[in-house]
Amino acid sequence: MAYLETLEKSLYNLVTETSTNLPKDVRRAIKKAKEAENAGTRAAMSLDTITTNIVMAEDNVSPICQDTGLPTFKVYTPVGVNQLEIKKAIQTAIASATADAKLRPNSVDSLTGKNSGTNIGAGLPVVKFEQWENDYITVKLILKGGGCENKNIQYSLPAELEGLGRAGRDLDGIRKCILHSVWQAQGQGCSAGFIGVGIGGDRSAGYDLAKEQLFRHVDDVNPIEDLAKLEEYIVKTSNTFGVGTMGFGGEATLLGCKIGVMDRLPASFFVSVAYNCWAYRRMAIDINPATGEIINWHYQEGEKITFKDEVQTAATTDSDSQVVELVAPITEEKIRSLKVGDVVKITGRMYTGRDAIHHHLIGEGVEAPVDLNGQIIYHCGPVMAKDEADNWVVKAAGPTTSIREEPYQGDIMKKFGIRAVMGKGGMGPKTLKALQEHGGVYLNAIGGAAQYYADCIKGVDGVDLIEFGIPEAMWHLNVEGFTAVVTMDSHGNSLHADVEKSSLDKLAQHAERVF
């Protein structure tokens, strides 16, 4: 019994550390990007917010990003170790960490849509075992959120790629696929990000290999010379695209690239890419198989950047931009005075609304649970907890990727009179047209900055549709100084469309054979 209790505690500590404290190698990569960025830009403002958020998450021992992903474990065990016990201990640790708001409840029944509330469900958490000859257990964990998971991509060679032309079944074709994978992510995966690449295998093995690369150290060197050169080339070239942090433009689009290779079928040639956001949450521990105690933490090499001397609040950016205070309900006149690049600071009430809310509201004859005329909808699935007085408290509240709501958003804004929607990564032409017709704006918050934004939330005034689960409910938030950037306005302008077009032109400059 003592062994199992100790093992569960060790695994709980692994989950908590992974969710709340970025590894040293990731911090160094972010600092390098911050130093390379031009001062006074939207990208620089984003990186200031990101580093502030890293400090707050560590200090608060709270999730770096509210989307704590689908926990995926890779466990290496000596011969004779009971893997069933380890799996049970992992499930107990996950459920406990969820109850303590170190994880957001993310396990949703794929048929009914019901959230288990514990992160335990059919096939979840994902646990993969492998035996080895060492005399200790190693447990690796990665928390990869839905925004970056949705930007994973797999290519089957040969292929025709936008901007790059034909990618053949050779190293140069692989190069083109990887460059394209970075470009297509834009800001929707919370750039600047990291990628793991799997060459070969079948479709499922290729993705497994790609995700496995994300457990490598950021600054290691690939033992295969051609792949070492390709990894370096991909990072250097991707940072010429101008996608930048959050897709705002800038110098840092990719922070790391790791490539693995395996054999394949003669008829199949897959290149699989696992995209990971800047909030690169992966950790590993070694465990004594006799006691269950942690005997070693991984990713501890080198200097730890604390960022505490650099913390500052988000500032204004370009000289042509303005800082605008928004208090809902907002008039159409006020909204139409805003333009792309303006920074807004929101005070007062706003409401969260994600996939389930949008699907619900678009239904025929459905009324909103509150009056949304002139209001702000925040694409956010927060981490919530109850305090001692049984009141809801926001523990983490960064934006979710907005493009999923593209089929609904414009119609819902018109139907209910919503004046602003806020999320990350931008939206498409249907929403942009609605913003023009109705008089609305899209506000881009900083993806992953869950502690920074939670600090701006001064209270929870209510909740509707809680039956959809904590991430999908409509939370009534009382906010102060909640900062975001106008990236789509009511005059037909979209920063996201502009960056996508300009970065495609830059991508196309790398169509000629290199390898």
C-alpha cells in the first residue's frame, strides 16, 4: 500500500510540474526569441505577456495554459514491474490533479458530448508502455492542447503543396512538407511553436514518431547528419516567413524542430508533423520501482531563465495604433471607430462561449440565456475551482482557437447583437463579412497566457449551460484591464489574412531544391 501511495504522489507531482512550470530548455528558447524581436511591435507585446504568464504560473502553481490537453504518458519499465498498477496510479493522479485545478477536465464522450469531469474516460489518459533493461521506471508526460493538436498535419508523398509546388519522395520533398506545415499553422497553434516530425511508417506510427520527437531536448543534435542539417535549416528558414508570435507578424515563428525517421512500406511515404505551441509542456521522471519515489527529474540541464527581472504589463505597440477602453454594452459607433492594430482594454462584463455554446445558440428558436446585445463573447474554456465559500474562482483563462467557430460566428453576432468576439488565431471570410455588415470586431488575446488573463478576472458573476461541462459553459466574467489586439475590424481589414498572404509569398521563395 505504501508503494502505491508513494507512486501516486510521484505521478501527481509530475502532472503538476508539467502543467505549471515550463522546462529550462523551453524557457531558453523563448528568451532567445524575445531578444530577437523588434521592440514596440505586437509580437514584442505578445512575448512580454508570455514571459509574464510563465512567471505567474510558476508562482501560483497553476496551469500555464487553460487547455491542459489530453495527457499522454510514455512509460518505460524494467521486466517484472506491474504495468497495471502503474496505469491505475496514473489514473488516480490525473483525477486528483483535475480536482485540484492543475488540469482542466478535457475528457469528452465522443458520442454524447458529456464531459466526465475527471479527465478519465474511454482510452484516456493515453498511456503507452515499453519494457527496457534499465532497473528503474521512466515516466514521460506531454500536455498538448487542442489548438496546436488541430494544426498537426500529415503528408503523403509525392504531393503538390501550396507555394512550394511538387514535393517528391526524397529529402527535398520532406523539406518542403515541413516548411509547409509551419506555414499552414499560422498563429492558430499559438506560435512561436515547436514541431516534431516523423518520416516513414504508416499513418498512425508516423504520428506517434512525430510526437515522440517532442520529448527530445530543444538544444540536442540529431545523430543523423542529414537530419541535423535539416532541423537547423527548418528553424532558420521558418523564421523568415513573418508569421511571428500569435500570427501577429515578427521574427519568431518557430522555436524548435526535431525529426525522427523509420522504415516504411514501398507504396507509402508519409511525413507526419506534430505541432506544439510555445507552452511546450512536457516533463519526465525516473522512479524507484521498489518504493515509487522520484529519483531523478529530466530536462534539468543548463540555466533556468526565471524572467522575473523582465516582467512587465502589456504595452501599446505601433505609433499608428490607439489604446481603447471598452465597457459593454458597446455601441456600433464605438466598434466602427476601431481599426486593425488597436489595443483594447476591457473592463466590466463579458461572457465565455466555445464550441458547445455556438452550436446551441445557432439552433432554430433558441434564445440566449442572457441579453447579449452589445456584449463581448470570449472564446475560452477556463479552469475553474470552488473557494471555501463555494464560489467559483477562475484558475486559468487564456483564449481558445477561434477558427472552429467560423461556421457559426457571423450569424450568431447578427442574431444576438454581439459587438465583439475574442479568441486567438483569427477567423475567416464569413466572419469578416459579418463584421462589416453588422458592425463588429475580432479581438486577438495572447494564446496560452492563462495566468495573465486570470489575473484580469476579478469575479465570476454567474454561469449558464453548465450541463455542457466546465470548459463549454457560458461563464459571466467581471474583468478589469483585459488586454487584446484588434486583428479584424468592421472595415474589411484582417491582419490574419494579410499575414497569411505575405508569408505565403515568402514560403514560395524556398521552392527550389536545397537537399
